[in-house]
Amino acid sequence: MSMEIVEEKTNPLLHRREAKMVVHHEGSGTPDRLTVRKIASEHYKTGMDQVYVRSIATRTGGSSALCVVEVYEDTKSTGIVPDYIKNRNLPKDQRVAKTKKTEEKPATPAPAAAKPPEKKTEAKPAEKKEETKAAPPKDVKPPAKEAKPAGKPEAKKE
């Protein structure tokens, strides 16, 4: 694997160098963070504990990865690195897994889940009664209007 620096700048306030580098990985998959850390620490001649990889991006089917790396001047300066970034840069067997908060959610009892849900039948008949009061009965027909033939008016018989 070969590497080239695309962009590098020094951040004196945070005591670090921020670099964008391209790692060429022809014939193999995208390198993991440990490999990129090792390559960057060898290039900058520092310890791996002073190098943190922020991101690795490879285009689909590509053979080069764009990596954003932060190289700190000393281990004391690495205190500003967020814990999740430190966790990502550890080997997989040393990473701290996320723990779900079980204190907030009480455990649901198993027998309650086995019961079928109860049907609410009280609300539905009340709604039907209201509907039938508003609607006229089906048996009663409205009075029909007498139809007058169109055309000649009726003649009055005397």
C-alpha cells in the first residue's frame, strides 16, 4: 500500500496537524483504521497513540481511499479527542460496546403479553345509535311530487 498527502495544515491552538491523505490499496479492500494509523504514524514519525483517523472514504469499485487524519504533538494533547473517535481507533477486540439503558424501561411481564387484546365494544354501539337518530327511517318514503307533463297546459273544465 502506498500513501500520498493531499492536504496538510497545522492547528497550533489544538497542538495537532490535520492531514488529508490518499491511501492506494490496489487488489485489496479498503484499509481499516489501524492500518491507516500505522501508515500515518510511520510517515510523521510519531507513536500510534498520537494519531487518530477521523474518516475513511472509498468510492465504489475504487482502489484508493481518502483518509482524514489528526496527528497530535504529544499524548497530553489527545485529551480533546472525543471518546467515540478514540473507541473507533481501537482494535475490534478492545472496543467498548454501547450499553443500552435498561434502567429506564421496566421489564414487561411475559403472561401479560400472552393474553389476547381486549376489544372495546362500548364506544361503537353509542356511535351507531347517534347515526340512526340523525338518519330518517328506511321504511318512510318522502312524499312524491306529482309530475306535470311538459308541453301543453291543462285546460280547465267548467
